[in-house]
Amino acid sequence: DFSIRRSNEICGFTAHTRYLNAFPAAHTYALSSPGSLGVFTAGGCVVLANDPSATLCFPLIEQHQINVT
């Protein structure tokens, strides 16, 4: 919990954070520090991509107004 909260402070995650996760959802990098757990803790939005391809991710970035990847 401390690690996620501190990472949120460093990264400036808030309820306005819109995070695109293009990695496997259970991967440590995508899940924590701060990752998806940090965004959830801050009250933000996580969008999961089925794969990391530009043809999938760029439309998701535009559609969901992603501001963190």
C-alpha cells in the first residue's frame, strides 16, 4: 500500500489519470508501482489493450483520452 501511494505521489496520479495498459494485466510493471493498482487507488481509469500494437493502441488513446501509458 505504501509503495503504491508513494508512486502515485511521484507520478502525480489523480482521479483524472487515464492509463492505457498494453502489457499482460498481471505483469508486475503494469500492475504496480504505480500501474493499474495506483490508478485504481487514485480513482482514475484503466483501459486494457488486447495487444500492444499501434493499430489497436492509438485509437484507444484517442477514444479514451489516455494521458498515461
